[in-house]
Amino acid sequence: MTNFASIAAVAAAVPAGVHLDDLMARVGVDGLAAAFAEPALLARVDQHAAAVREALHDAGREVGAEGLASYARSIAAGAVRMGGSIPEPGEAPANPTEWMAAGWVLLRLVAVCLIAEEAGLL
């Protein structure tokens, strides 16, 4: 097994709720706080959330813990394969201005957190 394959195997073994909690700690808390403070950012996150819901629907997945965690894992894995990273807890952008400049991956993951929070999964 390659290093990436072993990392993916370990990540897949983590329960969906635990993965979503980790995602919330890494990007969700700071990203959602910034979004609720900046209407333009919230609109961007809402657009990402709509795309996440559509992607899950198109894949025949429910908008639940398993579907959201699986989706988030694939987004994070793609970012890592492309040389990016996901912030550790406490390392995400700290204010709305920094979040407005955040890339697609971070905003998509914050959208996953928004959906999970709205669904009472966190």
C-alpha cells in the first residue's frame, strides 16, 4: 500500500461523525463565524452548500453524516494530491477578509460544515 493509500484507508475507518467533528474544528468554526459576520461570504458558502447537496443527490447519496463525510474526504484527498493541505485546528483564516480570499477547497469544506450543522449532525 502506498503512503496515500494507507492514509486513505485510515481516514475511511474514522466514523463519519468523528470526521465531521474534525472538519468543524479545522475549518468550520472559523469559516462559519466569518460567514455569519460577512453577508457576501455567507452567500458564497451558501452557493457551495447548494453544490454539495446537488453532488450528493446526483451520486444517490443522502445528505447525512455518511454522505457528507465521504464527500469531504474526497475533497480533502484531492487537495492533498494537488499539493494543498487542510488547516489544522486553529490554523484556518481568522477573519472574514481572509475567508473572502480563501480558495475553493476551504469554502467547499465550510459548506459541508454548514450543511452538517443545519442538519443537527454536529
